[in-house]
Amino acid sequence: MTQNRMMTTEERLDVLMEADKYLKAGNKAEAVRITLQLPMPVYFAQFLKEFLGADFLLKGGYNLAEVEAELGPDWLTSR
């Protein structure tokens, strides 16, 4: 499961560079797994919740640290 935590811009860039290495090596699955470390933007999490449901986000292994910081820890269960 992905660890929910905030990241600096430098940390985000490091994650993206690591994912790019896996993509170039032909390992798309590992690249996707690595990118799940990136905090999901609030607007995108709200969109996914509305159209795909809270379970999709809960089961997807997404880093929702930014969303929880802005909207609170119970945002998935609230309307």
C-alpha cells in the first residue's frame, strides 16, 4: 500500500525520474507502482470520487495526503 505523505517538489521530481527509468526499461507496471507515491491533486481526487466512487480511491493505493490535509481525513466518507 502507498504511504500517504506530502512531498517536496524535489521529491516529486525524483519519483518521476525513477518511474521514467522503468518505462524506458519496458517495465510499465513498476513505473505505475512508483508513481502511486505521488500525492494526488485535490481536484483530481474529488473528480474520481464523484465519478468512480470512494472505494476506487481506497482500493487504488493512491497517496491522498494532500487531499486529507486540505479536506480533512473523513473527506471520502462525507458528501
